[in-house]
Amino acid sequence: AAFLDSISEADLIVPRRMADRLCLPLSRLSELAGISPYAMTSRAESSDVQAKLGEIVQIIARATEMAGDEQKAIFWFKDQPIVGFGRTAAQLVQQGQSEAVLWTLESMEQGVYA
């Protein structure tokens, strides 16, 4: 909840705040979410933008719970290849595979090495 609270305003995810929190340029966050930079900035309140950013928030929040540290979770998301996929969580999200990342986190939580 702390991650979401830090990037939200009036119950909306603010793309610039999220990019800053993830230490990413807004253009990279746009790529990860599969949203045009124009839509990311001019239509941030749209349900499509909020849903895509929400997927990333859900992953970061879950990883933070497991790691016990938001910075570790962000590092994992951006830089740690996931065993069995050979790609990072960020790369999988960019390829539209957020569900695979959440499944991986759930498996790790249940003691399956990933």
C-alpha cells in the first residue's frame, strides 16, 4: 500500500510519480505498460492507462511484501531474470505477461524456487 500511496493522487496512479519511484524515464514506463507516451501523459486518468499501471503496482506491491523492502522489489522487477522465463519481470510485463509474473510471485510465496 505504501508504494501505491506514494504514486497516487485522488485515487489515480500518477504516471510521472510512478516512473520516478521506479527510477525510470516516463518513456520507459510507457513502453513497459504498452501505452503510448501521449496517452500516458494526456490521458493518465483513462481506465486503460490506470489498468496497465495497476498491473505493475500489483506486482511491485506483492514483491515488496515478499522481499520486505521496496527497493529490493524494484531491483528484482527491473533487473533479476526469472528462472524458467529467462527474462525480468519488467520484460515479461512489457510482453503482456503480467499474469505470469504474478503466478511466479505466488509460487515463490508457496516455497517454489524461482
